[in-house]
Amino acid sequence: MARTTGSHSDITGPRIRETALRLFAAEGYAAVSMRKIAAEVGVQAGALYNYTPDKQSLLFDLMRGHMDDLLAARADAGQGGTPTQRLQEFTRFHITYHEDRPHEIFIAYMELRNLTPENFEVIEALRGRYEDELSGILQDGVASGEFTLIDPRIATRAIISMLNGVTTWYRRGGRLSLAEVEAIYWDMVRKAVGA
């Protein structure tokens, strides 16, 4: 298939992913057609298939890329200390990492229902790895007596949901700096686990 005049694979591929990410987050996966993505990118609909087999693969690749990048960044972050110190570091990491990725986090949690069972299983396993770290911190805190909570798995989901919410309202240049937001959220997380 001939390439559209003026298109370059190293430019068009990333533009397709960025456009799909923005449209899926704004309108929902089910409402966005490949034709709409192509129109926004400025290529013919058939040209998209040079970059992805189908819309499901595009969604999966966006989610997988986000989770792979998140886990790699997390592996590079400091993770030592007491359970309280580790929880504070995890809280700040999550907010800082996702602050400029609102579309990625929205899709990672809200579009799971649109994945095929096989793709869901892969993404759920990657999410599980990330959530397991937080659950481990909470379990260690309960065991050491630093935290008082009944169910670390439920607390994990509640904490991540709370932290994810920052991306829906926080804007740079607003009333609070990101460091101030992190401090406030850390205080709420700390109280939530009884630290």
C-alpha cells in the first residue's frame, strides 16, 4: 500500500497513538471509530492499518505501553525504609508520575471493560504487579504495628482510586503546587491507614 504523501512512519505512528489516546479518553473507546482517528491525524482510514491491525490492538497497545512505562519507572524509584516511609514514597510517586498523564490513567482504569478477555488478562496482570507493591507495603505496616486497617487489598484499591483522582482536577499554575498536593494527599493516605 502506498504511503500518503507527506506521511512519515516515525511521525504518523506516534500521532495515531496520541490521537487515539485523546479521543478514547474524551469520548470513550466504543464511540471512536478508526475513521475518526484517521481524520484527526490527517490520513486515510486504510493507512491506520499500516500501524495497527485494528482498534482493539490500538487500545491494548496504549494500555500496555502505559503499564510497562509505569512499572519501569517504579522499578527505578526508591523503595526502601519503614512501611510508613515506603507508603509516603509510593503516594508521592503515583501522583508525580501520573500528573501529566491524565488520558493514560483514565483509559487504564475506565476502558478495561472494552478489552478482549485475552487482552484484559495481560493488562490485569500488569496492574496487579503495581497494586501488589502497595498491598505489600500495607501488609508490612499492619505486621509491624505501624498501620491499623482491616483489609490491605481493599485499602490498596481505595488508595489508588484516591490518588488517581488528582489527574481529574489538578492543573499546573493553580492554587496549589504539586508538592503541596502531594503533602495533602499523603496526610489523607496516612490517616486512612491509621499511621
